[in-house]
Amino acid sequence: MSAAAVLAEALATARSVLVAVLPLVAFFLAMQALFLRLPAKEVWRMLAGAALAALGLFLFLLGVEVAFLPFGRLAGQALGALPGAWPLIAAGVALGFVTARAEPAVAILAGEVENASGGSIRAPLVLAAVCAGVALLVGVGMARIVFAIPLLYVLVPGYVAVLVLLWLSKGEFAAIAVDAGGVATGPLANTFLLALALGASSAAGGRDPLTHGLGLVALIALAPMLSLMALGALLRRKELRKEA
Amino acid sequence: MPALLRKRLGEVLRSLAPLLALVALLQLLVVRAPAAEFAQFLAGAVLVALGMVLLLAGIDLGILPMGRYIGAELPRRGSALLIVLSAFALGFATTAAEPDVLVLAAQAQAAARGALSAQALTWLIAAGVGACAALALLRIVLGFPLRLLLAAAYALVLALSLAAPAGFVPLAYDAGSVTTGVLSAPVLLALALGLSAVLAGRSPASDGFGVLGFASAGPIVAVLLLGLLAG
């Protein structure tokens, strides 16, 4: 990557970070002026925190673009060129697990769940369920690329299962599960796993990478919903059995 | 402050280590990228780790408290309308500003063969997020069961996925993931948690979650509907 390319990337990233942070800060300042009237010291502390978050997000996104996007594509091509479908599917499962583990918003959600539940739902349990779900469905996503399975054949049964599990699962797990579906599709998954899928589908050859590589994001969003709701359903069965 | 950052550094290294180890293993066994490219990966990985430390510390220090203050203050004003309007404004503004949404809107415009301008589509997606975020917070205020709301949303998503032209389906589900920027996700979360903490008879554990997930159904429905109309 040339210096000019890195600089252009840095400018685009800085712009996207600013437009992500500014509406939040503006909304907070409007609330502060109208209703909140918090002490100035508290406001400055939060503004400093927001600035720190913006700087961190900038470095994080730039690093993801520089490191994970190109390497994801190379890895996808190399794995897709191997004989047989299994190396690619196995690598998808393993990479899905560790990528979800590294996604910052997943860690934030798990922490908030532990806080809000007063420690009765532990953060590592939520993390493990999210990672297991993403691992499984990235594996399915890779199989979909190799065997050219239409996206709807996976999504429709998946969402039907969500509709069923919604009623079988403990209420708070159902709510946490849909939120986890949102955060699992963070910047790391969206670039690294997507680049992996696009690389693999170009190596598989003869398939339009746009229709076959895309859709992986939809599977990653579905994954933690299924795994956390299934966990919630298991826990509810256990409770019912204890009561009986 | 340094103590806080040091604690975060430990967390970040623990969460990144498995990913980096696996990438190194793949590089040795399968990928065998040229040394320059792997060096670029390593340099980027250092940026990622450093960025995550600052990001997580900043979210704890600034972003989450902002959301919590707003979420706790809104119900004290005694107006459901104010809550709904704030949730809509926040959902709309954070989504409309997200650069990913504009990229997506351009793709959808191409799929719809120019039936709608990319700018109009950006607003449509943002309005979908805003409306769903408002509805999800109103649910907390009114005490309406989340399950019914989610079941209705996903049933609608399923029905529309089967009816809409196939080209729009992956696009629609991709649009669903744009609601959850690393910054907007904690704010919506803190807003809902703050709201359910101060309302009588609600608890953050059972009522505070679900807003993010529900909000991501909004743009899926919006893009699928566009597909139906264009197709």
C-alpha cells in the first residue's frame, strides 16, 4: 500500500468518524442546554470521553482497512483454491469465532448485559454464545459459496427458527439475542469476513462475487439471535423442570 | 486514567489474541503472503489494538454516560411524545450520517434502476431506523410485550423477503446491519437502559434490551418494500 493510498484512506476514515460522532454530541449538548443542566466538569469529562472514542474509532477503522481487508481477500483466495470444500468451511468456522470475539461492540453489549442483570447473566456466557453462533453461520456461509446455495434457502428457515425460539426462550434472552444480532455485524466482521467470502467466491470461479459474497452479513446478523435464543430456551426448560 | 487504559489494554489483547494467532497460523500454512503484505497486516493490527483501547475507554467515559443521562432525563419530562421524537431524531441522525448507508443506497439505486435517488433512499433507511427506535422505546413506556413486536417485525421481514425481487434481498439484509455502528449501538442501548431504570415496574435486565435488534428490522423492511414497488 503506497503512502498516498494510506493518506486517502485516513482522510475518508476521519470523515466517517466525524459524521458518526457529531450527531450524538450535538444531540447531547441540545439536551444539556434544554433539560439536563449537568455541572460543567461532568460535561467536559464526557466530551473528552467522546473525543477519545472518536480517536480510537479512527485508529481502529484505519487498522481494519490496512490489515484485515487485504489479508481477508488473500486468505479467501488461498483457501478457496485448496481442493475440496472442507478447508474453507473449517477456516470459516474458526475465523467466525475469533472475529466475533474481537468485535468491540460485542464486548460492550456483553458488559452491559452483565451490569443490567446485576451479574446473573455473565458476560463470558453471552460472548461464548455469540461467538459460537457466528462461527456456525460463517461456516454455513462458506458452504453456501462452494455449493452455490441461494441465500433465501438459509435465511427463511433461520428466521422461522427465530420466530419459534422467540416464544420458547426466556424473555430477557430473546431481547439480548436480537441486540446481539445487531452488534455482531461490526466493522471487523463486515470487512474481514466479507473480504474472506469475496476472495473465496472469486477463487471458486464462475460465480458473481456480488451475489454470492454478499449475504454473509445477513447470516452473521442471524447467528447470535439463534444461539442466544437457543441458550435462553435451554435455561427456561431447566427452570421449568426444577419447578416441576 | 492511565490505570483505566492499562486495564483496557489487557482486555483488548485478550480479545484480539485468538484472531491474530489464527491469522498467523493461516499465513504459515495456507496463505503464504509476501513478507511486505504480512508486515502491512501486522502494522494495521497494532493500529487496531491501540484504537480499540482508546475506543472502549472513550465509550465508557463519554458515550455511555451521555446515553444514560438522556435516557434517565426523558421520562422525567412526563411526555411520551418527547421520548418518541428524541428516539426518532437520534436513530435518524446517526443512520443518515453513516457512510456505509450512502454506499448501500447507491447499490440499491442501481438495483432499482434509478426508481429512487440514492439520497432519498438514504433518508428512507434512516427513517426506518428512527421509526423502529421510537416504536421500541414507546414499547418500554407502554409496557407492550417485546415478543409480540419482534414476532410481528420478523414475520413481516419473512413475508417481504419471499415476495420482493431476489436482487433486493441481500441488499435489504445488509441495510439491517447499518443501524449498529460502534458508536450508535451503545447510545441506543444506554438510552433504553436509562429509560427502563427510571420507569416504575420496568427493570433494565428484562426491558432494556431489544431496541437495537428491533431498529435493524426497520431498514430491511424499507428496502424490501422499495424492491416490491420497483419490481
